[in-house]
Amino acid sequence: MSDIRNDGSAVAGSAAASPGGELFSEERSADVVAASFADTPDSRLREVLTALTRHLHEFIKEVELTEEEWTTAIEFLTATGQKCDPVRQEFVLLSDVLGVSMLVETINHRAGGGTESTVLGPFHMVESPERELGANIALDGKGEACLVTGTVTDPTGKPLPRALIDVWQANEDGFYDVQQPELQPERNLRGLFSADDEGQFWFRSIVPRYYPIPTDGPVGSLLAATRRHPIRPAHMHFIVTAPGHRPVTTHLFVADSPYIDSDAVFGVKESLVRQFPLVDDPTRAAELGLANPFRTVHFDVALLPLSAAEAQGAGHVDLEDRP
Ligand SMILES: [Fe+2]
């Protein structure tokens, strides 16, 4: 803005909210309020607050917000805060359904030849148990059996041995283990795998089901009022890490899942959608210890090398080194 110097200090005689400065007016409201942040020592905080003020005022002027609407907005945000507790974060949910979570994620993790990222989601709340390659993470044996395979490489295709693959997913009814502690075994459908010397990983699981995000709070009311459904298409969560490379937090989406084109949190990226072909091969099924027929899916993951700056202080922990 013209009346704030690059160093953030207010230019003498410019608009300011301090005594003697420019008084508030409809026309100059954003400038007057933005100028009040001119002495903020933290330049990033000043930049963010100034831009926030400008966009917020522009938005209110564009829609000519009524007092009743303002009250409704305050009550909505109050209710959103009051819905939060140690296991429920309604503000994150609000960020999700407004596409803010995905935008922040996308801006901060531009793929650049690596596997695209997507939202972490709220269900990585417990540590995935270490499992051997090939293990079956469907501890209760319920659901349509699926063999998951893939290779972790760099963007040139060079394998990354001992990459860590952290996986978690919903069951055939669309629930995570932590949502059904009475019904599902602890750490059901979760696993932490260490890739082999060729960067390959494989494990057994089931095909996950689509599921709704929580709708019993203000965000659910928002979705209902706007005739939006709360469903996320079927997916498996992955966090993949390897020494010297940028970790990726991503999903593997089931291609033929309902709602694949209308994820409530906008998490779907085309590059992350895979077919889960059906295999009818009793011999192979018996070898794998799976019911026949079974599904398969292949998901290769490419990690970007860390820049020199990123490499400093970035740590990778091998399974053997974990506490
Ligand atoms: Fe999920």
C-alpha cells in the first residue's frame, strides 16, 4: 500500500488509526485499518494482516453485509469454536469444506515431478504400527480383499530403498478404527512399512468405502443449507518418506468410487486416482492368503530430492532407529 513504507513504518501524514490519523470512512475503511498495523515489527504478520483487512473489507462491501448476517456469522464462528475438543476440530473441517486446506496444501507442496499431495485429514491421530512387507492390515478380515503394491522412487525413477510407507484407511463401512473402538480391532487398517532394497512395497488390505465428514456441527449445517453432500470418495491415506527426499502426504483414490468427482473437501487430484482391477485366480489368491477373487492396486510414489537448505535439519528415521 502506498502509505506504508517497505520497512512497514507509516509515512508521515499518511492514513493511520492512531489519534490524529485519518478517521474511518466507508470509502477508505481498508486503508485506515491496514494503516493501524503499520508498526507491526514482524513483517510477515504485517503483510498477512494488511492483506486480510483489504480482502475482508472488499468482501463485506461487495455483498453489502447486513447486521443480521454479521450476527449470524459471529454466531456461526462461535459455534464452530465451541464444537472443538481434543478429538474434534471443527475449524479444520470448515477450512476443508471451503477448499482452504487444499489450497494451502497445494501451494506449499507443489509437486514438481513428484507424487502430488493432498490433505492429511483428521484420522492420523494414532501412530501406525510397524508391519512386515506383505502383512494384512485388515485385522478383522472384513471387506473386499485387496493387494496393494508400489515402488518408491525419485522423479527420475531411481528406487529409494527403505523408504517408509505409512498407510491408514477406512473400512468397508467407511469408518476408521478410532471411530469404532468397540467394533474394530485397535490399529485396524493401519500400517507402517519399510520398502525393500528396490524401493518396493506391498501389503494386503481391503477396498475402502467412501464416507461422510462429521455433519453434527456448524459445518454440517453449512453443507445442508447449501445443498452440498458431506461425502469423501473412497481412498487410502499415505505418508511416504525417504532419506534425502521431501516427504509426501497423499491419498490413493478408488477410481470407480461414488463421489470421486465431488469430494466434500476437494482432495481429489487426477494423478492420484487408480483402478482396483478384480483378479480371479484361486492359485494366486491362495499364495497371498486372500479370498478369491480379490482386487489389486498399484501405486508408485515419486519423492523430490531435498534442496540443500531443506536437507539441513530434515531427518529421516529408519524403522530400526525408531524408539
Ligand atoms: Fe480419509
